[in-house]
Amino acid sequence: MKRISALLLTLLIGTSGAWTQGKISGLMYGDYFYNIARDTAFARTALPNSALTGEKSLQGFQFRRIYFTYDHDISEQFSGRFRLEADQVAQTTDGKVSVFVKDAFLRWKNLFRGSDLVFGLQPTPAIEIVEAAWGYRSLEKTIVDLRGVAPSRDLGLALRGKVDTAGVFSYWALVANGSGNRPENDKYKRYYLGVHLRPIKNLQVMAYGDYAARAAKTNQFSTDVPKETMSNGVMTYDAFVGYNEADKFSIGLEGFMVTAMNEYVPAGETAYKNRNATGISVWATVNFQPDIAVVGRFDFLDPNTDAKIKGDARNYILGAFVWKPTKNVHLMPNVQVETYEAVPNGVAYDPSVTGRFTFAYFFQ
């Protein structure tokens, strides 16, 4: 942390002329949180696929995200972004809040008419479009991000742009490592493609898909010598539709499906099956006046749709009141609730409930 701070100070002093040609911005948001309810078995078993963690009555203050961003228009054709992020999940070896590189990319604008080429650590089409429409990342991630369906960042090469001059139809293609913000450690890549439509004012539709290549796996039930190998790639499909009336209301609906090929063997069987996961998220925001709003959201997740697999489905509910005392400050008391599907032996888990007072501050 000290080394990064010293490096930033050196850059600011030593390149002050260059910095004035760019733009510095950032944000901070966090909460005072209180875990109102948890099932006692929850803490003992570390229930999988849970959005709400931590034991009952745990409470305190936390930063969930801090950004420091520098954007630089290098020339008419080129621009770049460098962004650092700090949060309480990324920690140093002695448990302190750590800083890591969130974005580091170069954009070649209008490589051909209406299309940009982007190289580096950058956002992915899986999340950025929906997150912008959702508008309340300070409260929670989108369902695809929250449930780890796709990374919000990846290191690779993207081509994105508008097909028509009016911007009704746009596209985003990305070939990347598939390892998010982490360094690459294998030869396999992830291939992303998103298309975005704005057919009428205030309405947007997105269709998205990606393929994450993985090493072939050995079929342990094969009688061949050597044993046959099978595909182990993962296909992800996502669709989103949203409608927004500025300073009045917005609604959104997102659904995804993930197919992990030859992922698991059901109990008592001798053949691999694909694991199919599905999820849906719906939200609405209502602005009573420009500085006051209410937000509601419901998510459903089923990590494995196989009828024989029970006890893994989750419901997530978020309700919030938003007050904006000034343009770049949001104060948001909110409640999160997560419910859990009962397991086959009849064990049912009580819902998890967390209350928070969330604050968000944006500077630019």
C-alpha cells in the first residue's frame, strides 16, 4: 500500500504537465451493516451459492469499493484509462485492505468508421451494459456479476462500435484470457460477443453469449486405452431488456443460462452430464423527485437445473430508499434478504437478512 501511494505521488509530481491533459475521477461506497438474521447451520456449513455471508449479529463499517481513475486523451485517435480499486475482499498478506489494477487499456478510436479497438485489462460486455442500466452498483452487483457467471474485467483485445450512425444497433466482441483481473495461467481463452439495440427512445435490449474454453477432461468411465477425453468448455447466454424515463422510473429484466459441458456425474450414475444453471433478475426504481427514489430488486438462481439436484436454488431480495442530498452523494438505507431451497432430507434453512446504511460518493 505504501509503495503504491509513493508511486502515485511520484507520478503526480513528476508528470504534472501530462496529468493536466487528462481527467481524474473516482468513487467510494460502503456501509454500516448489521446481520439481522442467519440460520445457525448457515455458519457451520458455509452454505454454497450464498450472496449474504457472515454470522448473525455481525455488524460494522465497511468499504465495498474505492476507485481512482485516470483517463487520458492521447490524441484524436488514441485514449487510455488506468484505474485502481481497493475493497475489503482484496487483502494484503497481513489482512489489510489492498489495492489492485482494475482497468488498464488503450483505445484506438475509429479504427474504421464507428468502431474502436481496445487492448488491455478492460470491462466485458457481460456486465457493463446491464450495470449501467441498473444504476445502483453501489447497492449490489448485477446477478451475472454477483453469482460469478462472468468476470466484470478481462485482459484481451476487443472490437466494439456502432453499426449505424444513429446508434440503434451496436456490437461488442472480445477475445481475452478468461482469468479476470488475474494473470493468465493456461493457453485457453474466453470469447465474448454482445449486441445492443435501442429500437425506440428509452428502451434497450441486449443479447450476449460467451464461450470459455477449458482443457479436455478424461472420461473416467471409458473402457478405451487410453481413456477417451471429453469437451469441458462452458457456454453462457444472457439477455436483458430495460426501459428508463429519466428522473421518473426505470425497470429491467435480465436472464441467463450457463452450460458447463460434462461437468458432473449424478449420484448412482456412470456417465457425465452437462450442468445447466439459470438465473433471472428483475428490478424497478421510482423517483418521487430528482433527489428521492425507492429501489426494489428480486433475483432467482438455480445453479443446477437437474431435477435430481435439490437444495441449491436461491432467492435474493433488495429494497432501498435513496436520498441524494447533492448530485454526487447518495445515502441509501436498505435491506437484503436471501432465501434457500430446502435440501432433500427435509432440512430447511431460515432466510438471511442484512440491514445496511449505504453511502456513495462520486468525484470527478
